[in-house]
Amino acid sequence: MHSLFDPDAPVAAPPVLTVTALNQQVARLLERSFPLTWIGGEISNFTRASSGHWYFTLKDDAAQVRAVMFRGRAQYAGFIPREGDKVEVRALVTLYGARGDYQINVEAIRRAGVGALFEAFLRLKEKLGAQGLFDEERKRPLPLFTRSVGIVTSPQAAALRDILSALRRRAPHVRIVLYPSPVQGQGAAERIADAIHSASRRAEVDVLLVCRGGGSIEDLWSFNEEIVARAIAACSMPVIAGVGHETDFTIADFAADVRAATPTAAAELAATPRADWMASLSADCIDLKRAMRRTLSEANLNLDNWARRLQSPSARIGHQRLQLLALSTAMTHAVRAPVNRHSFTLEQLRARWSRHRPDVRGWRAEIASQQRHLGASFASQLGARRHALGALAAQLELLNPQRTLERGYAIVRDGAGKVLRSPYAIRVNDKLTVRLAEGSAEVGVASVQGLLE
């Protein structure tokens, strides 16, 4: 075993990296240290490989860096850079291991200055959207039948030629009114808004097209101005916006009642093709003829049915008289038959009752005799009872206490209402009630004497 500080002990050799491993570690270090970021510069040495990948150098006045944009990302760029173009790229800093070259992998590319314009676009879109300028509730439907179309664009624009060609081909009957205005450059937004206001005041068209051809975001910027959006929203007729290509979106597209992908598409939306109207009218004419024939056929059938059912008044009256006679006979029979039947039944019952009816004349004489005897017996018993009642009333009168009181006697009661019969039940100073023949009196007891034995 060797000591830790033994000078003779063998020294461990440091690890040896391969070039590949070194480049891989440097690449990972660069990617961790520099996340995706936006870098601005000028395009140089641009090459578009057969594989679809882009290779170029991004440089400024003092430095340069190699860049690669793979086909999967390049196809969404929206434009192909050229030598000397000022661009901004969103890239990842890395190392190309095969050559050991430091480079950037580009994820997205845009023209220089587009970032600021796009941010301004988003801020204005959010502001006007919050104010309700883009709400679906305020969007107006396009007219069903367009007689005249207004166009706000430049007279020299290729978009105007496309619109006129589409309208002549599809709807030659439509009247076209041009409200000329520049579509890009200094003051173009104000001129576009003035043209829209003029069309709104004159109110001579059914629908208004606000159009221009494709271009960069800078070329289309006049249609991203607030003044144009508010002019479109305040227009008195429906507005179709056809600005740029299908992938281009402007503030005018959001403010318009309908957004078209291209100026030609805007023209197609503005007016229904004449051939479609003629086909629709032809189909309606055929349907109308068919409906008229069907209505006439049904009317003829109904007429024939009514003709068959129609009768002369005399024949109809004769038929109704026969019906009335038959009903009268039936009613008479219906009334008389029950009466005759009940009369016969009543006679049968009378005959049966006569056979079974008892002779009550003897019973009536007996009842009358019994009534006379009962009356005489009742009168005799009533007289006897009246006489006995009179005798009992006389006896009761003799026993009436009132008569005793009238002879000078009195009834004495104590305070409890009890009749007193003995002087021993009376105490001095007691309050007594004395009942006399003609009333009563309250007396006090001064002294009490019993009977002498």
C-alpha cells in the first residue's frame, strides 16, 4: 500500500476526450446557455439546397455567423430571402459537430422591422376588439341581389383588373362605381378612409369592396390603420375586405362585414353570378308552371265533383218532402205505440185490482161506531179527572205556606238560608231573615229566650 504522499506512487492520467465528444459537450453548453432568441442581421451567401434546407450567413457591420433553416421550418417562412435582405431570425445557438463550426439553427424568419409592426398590429386589434368594433352582432349580411358594387382601390392596381374581370364574367348586369385611392405609401390610410366615407355619404351602391393585391406587411400596412377600420365600421352599406393573399390578415379584414381571401374572391362574394340567377329563375318558372298545372287539375276535379252533386231545386225539395213525411210517420208511430202499450197495461192492472179489492163499507160503519163510543168514554173520563183535580187543588191551597203567612205567621232563616225552628240555634247579634206574607226583613238578635219547661 502506498502512502497518500508517497512520491513514488503512480499518478492517475486525466481522461482523454475525442473530438466528437468535445464538440457534443460544447454544443450542449451553447444550447443551454443561449435559449431561443431573436437575432437581426443581413442575408449573405444564401443557398437553397435540393433537400429544401436553407443555408446562409447572417452578418452585420462587424461580424457574421453561419445559419441553417431546415425544410420543415422554411416552408412556413412566407417569403424567400435574397442577398442583402435585412431580416430577424428566431434561432438556437449550437455547434455543427462534423466541422466544429459554431452556427445558429433558425426556427422562424421575418423581415426586419416586422416584429414592431406586428406588435403594433396586435395592440390595435386588441384595442378595437375591446371596443366592440369586431363583434359579430354588428356585422351586416350581404344583399341578396346586388345591383351596384363600389370599389375602393388604386386605379392602377392589378387587384382592380382582377375584380372587374370577375364581375364582367360572373355578373355583367352589375353597375360598378370606383372610389380611387392609393393603397400604400405616405398618407394612403387617410385617402382610403376618405374614399370609404365618400361612398357611405353618396350611398349609390349596394355593397362596397375595399381591396388591394398581395405584398409584405409594410405594403399592406395602410389597411392596418385605425382610421381605415373606423371608416369601414361606420360605412352605411356592407363592406367586403379583400386585402392581400389568403394568408394575409389586416385590421380592415376584422372590421369589415365579410372578409375575402383575395380581391377576386371579394368580387365573387359581392354579386351572385348571372348564370346562377338565370338558372334559379328558370327553375322557379318550371316550378310555377308545375304548380299552376296542379292547381288547375285540382280545380277541374273539384268542379266535376260539384257538378255531379248539383241537383235542381224542385227535385231537391221533393226529396226533402219525402224525407219529412217519413220522419213524421216515424215520429207519430214512436209517440203512439208507447201510449197504447201503457194504456193496455193500465187496463189490465185495473181489472186485477178490481178482482182483489176488499169490501170496506162494513168496516167503515164499525169504525164510526167505535169512534162515537171512544169519544163518549173520553169525555166521561175527562170530567171525572177534572173534578178530582179540583179537589186536590183545594187541598193544596189549604197547605199553601202563603196562607199561613197571611194569618200572621213568619218564616225565620239564618244567614245561610236555613229555616230556624228552635231558639237554641240563634245567637245574640245574629243577622236573621224574616219572611212575611208581603215581603221579608233583615233583623238583628238582641237576646234569646227559650220555652219555659
